[in-house]
Amino acid sequence: MVNRIQNPILPGFHPDPSIVRVGDDYYIATSTFEWFPGVRIHHSRDLKHWRFVSSPLTRTSQLDMKGNMNSGGIWAPCLSYHDGTFYLIYTDVKQWHGAFKDAHNYLVTAQNIEGPWSDPIYLNSSGFDPSLFHDDDGRKWLVNMIWDYRKGNHPFAGIILQEYSETEQKLVGPVKNIYKGTDIQLTEGPHLYKKDGYYYLLVAEGGTEYEHAATLARSQSIDGPYETDPNYPLVTSTGQPELALQKAGHGSLVETQNGEWYLAHLCGRPLKGKYCTLGRETAIQKVNWTEDGWLRIEDGGNHPLREVTAPDLPEHPFEKEPELDDFDAPQLHHQWNTLRIPADPSWCSLEERPGHLRLRGMESLTSVHSQSLVARRQQSFHCEVETKLEYQPESFQHMAGLVIYYDTEDHVYLHVTWHEEKGKCLQIIQTKGGNYDELLASPIPLAEEKAVYLKGRIHRETMHLYFKQEGEAEWQPVGPTIDVTYMSDDSAKQVRFTGTFVGMATQDLSGTKKPADFDYFRYKELDQ
């Protein structure tokens, strides 16, 4: 029986995969945008089973995102390895709406994939999606797309090449535009490879929504000219709404120990034909070289396959991630992320009250600066999330609870707060397209001293919320059925790039940093 891989291999918000092999080990780095720590790296031995191993950008000396706009931050990292060192190239996008893109490109290195990773070396700011290529003559080359803000020009102005000097720790020599892309346009996401006397340039095209694609070009000289595969693109879902994997594009290539080739690429799985609430995910395709030196997906077509042939490697599964985090460990589990800022002990502590995650209230859920929010990716369309909260609000400016979060414009918040007449109470905030609403006409009074259990159950495009107080056996439904499709890239007027997170948050809008204690958090994927 042929061993098969089921796509996506990294479900939930894991876009822009950069794949590399080091000996018998495979690593994929993916974008994290405004979520901290920056970049996620997963590890595999068989391209089928993956486990998280590292988030390299863990401190503000490497990544300072306070004030970054939604869907800014880390775009399209590139992970490579040469001569005992891992190289990670990344962009920190400060502003990207309108004519301009303020995007700064950096390099960090490590001897071990788990770190420690160095402080960054600044490279350039001419465009995003930088990638480092290690040539076999010892020279290193950076490629990135170049952004042209001028009226009348196509903003995606091509792929530029410049040499990187490791001794000088900077880019040196001339900058050359080596590839303008195809009629698909929006050429970005470049990666260089070398095989059989050719330099191969893999690019993303078509934008990262439903017209997305990946295209291959080649040249016998690194600086071009590059000829495009006559049967481009290599992969796309365009015009095939029946495909399980949509938005296919933005990929990178890897060769196995046995000479097999695979393409890791971005994809999305829409609900209601449009809304990818889990975000853009990572899939993989087996690809074969043709006699005339081009790549084709294993079935000979250019559409992404949900199920692909696994490589000729022994299977290497990993332990399943635990559903329950009881906050007994000395550090936050790697699934947890914070918004724009690190989980600093001044507001996020596992030590102040052992066995609990203590969050101190900061700014509102619409802040792009200092939010007290700890969340993880939703990775299944069918899941249940639950937490136990101990919290004593004294003002309507105090809130704490369970959050389902896309960004500052779109989220749902089942929370405990305080009301002048009802005292401690329960309310649901829904922010949709930036518009604030309260879903309970009247807040539900709660017992002053009792802990509160909060739960959300998501089934595809709908979510139901529940609560109970300490000592109660039965969960009580609260609020209306909520359509969660608006928490997706696809619901906004302007393109955006992340995915749904679930977690815990607290606010103290009076500025006293009032604490909220969370006893546990359970994320459970349900049978579909």
C-alpha cells in the first residue's frame, strides 16, 4: 500500500512556508504577522508528520512590533542552512496600506534550530519577501520583490538580486532586477535553487487570495535573463472552486535524501465557498522533473492535491499535542502567542499564583500597542475551547474572559465585567468590521466570589457560547448563535493575512493593571 500524506500538513494559520532539509531532518518556517514570538518552525523526518520546534524571534531586540498595523509584522520568512549555520531572513512590515510599504528586512542566525538565535543584521527595505541563496562557489545572494509606489507603475516591480557579504554583514555590489514575472502579475515570494547547470527561480504570483499561483523560471546565470516555464504556473487553484485546497501558491522546494522533490505551499480551505476562518495553511505536493528540466505536480496537472504520495522514508510520527494546559509549567506552552509584544512578567505570569496564568489588564482589544491577550491558533473547523476564570472586577473598565480573535477589527469576547446595578456580571462583546456591539441586552449577574467557567463551541461557520459558575454541574448557553465567517481574511474590504485565534484576555481601561487568574485552558478538536 502506498503511503500517503493528507493536506494540509500544517493546519490553521501557517502561511508562506519556507522548507529546508538538513541531513535527515526537514524544517518549515511560516509567517506570524503581528503575533509574538515571530516565525514558527516545524520539524519532520518524513514530510508527513510535523511538530513545532522553535520560534526564533523571541525578544524585542529582534522584533519590535508595538504599533504595527493589523496584518503587518512578519511576512514570508526564508529559512536556509549552510556549513553548520541556520539562516533566517524575515521582513517586519510596519505599514502596508495605500501607496507605500514600510518593510524592513533582517537576518538572524543560529547553530541549532532551537536557538539561541542572534540579534538581527539589517539588510534592506526595498520590498518584502526576502530570501537567501547559498551558491556552490561560496557566495550568498539575497532576492526580494521590489515595491514601486509611483502612479501608473505596477507596484510589484519585479525580483531584485544583490550579493550578501558574510564578512561585512551587509549587502554589497549592484542591485539588479532579474525577473518581472508573468501576465499573472503581483510577482513576489522568490526563492532560488540550483540544479543541472540552471538557476531556478520560484515565485508567487496573483496575490494571496483566490487567484494565487506559484511560477517557476530558470537561467544559466544567476542574474538572468530568466525564462518562464512555458506551462506556468506550477500550481494554482484559480478557476477550480470545487478543489478542497484553494489559494494555492507561495511555495518553496526541497529535495529528499533519495532524490525526490516536494513543493511546500500556501493554501486555504473556505467555508461557504469563500471564508477561510482558519487562515492560510501549509500543504505539500510531490513534484517531478520533466525531461526538458521543468517541474510538474505528480499527477501531471497544476492543481493542488488533497492527498499526495509520501516520500520513500520511514514514517516518523510525533506525540499528539495535549488538549489541556493547566498552567503548571514554568513557561508558556509553545502554542501560546501574544499580540505584538512579548509575554513580559510585568503583565503575564505563571509564577505570581502557581498553577494559574495571571494576566494583568492593559489596553482594549482594539489596541495595536499593549494588549493583555494570550491565544493560540484555531486549527480545526470543529473545536471546543474552555477556561476557568477567577476575577473580581470593580469597574465597567475591568474585563476578563474568553476571546475568539481575528484582529482588532473582528473578534468575539465572552467576559466578566462589573455593572453599577448588577455588580459582577457576564457580557459578550462582538466587534465586526470595526463596529462594536454588546450581544446581551442585559448583562447576566454573577456571584461575587465564585470562579466562572467559560466555553465556546465552534462548528464550521457557527459558534455557541456557554458559562457556569463554580459548584454548578450544567453549562448554560449564553447569547445568540454567532456566524464566525467574518473572522477571516476574506470578509474584509481590504486583503488581510492572519487567521482565527482562541484564548484569554483582560483589560483594565483605568490603568491599574488589575489581575485576572486563569486556572486552565482546554482546546479540543471535535469529530467532524
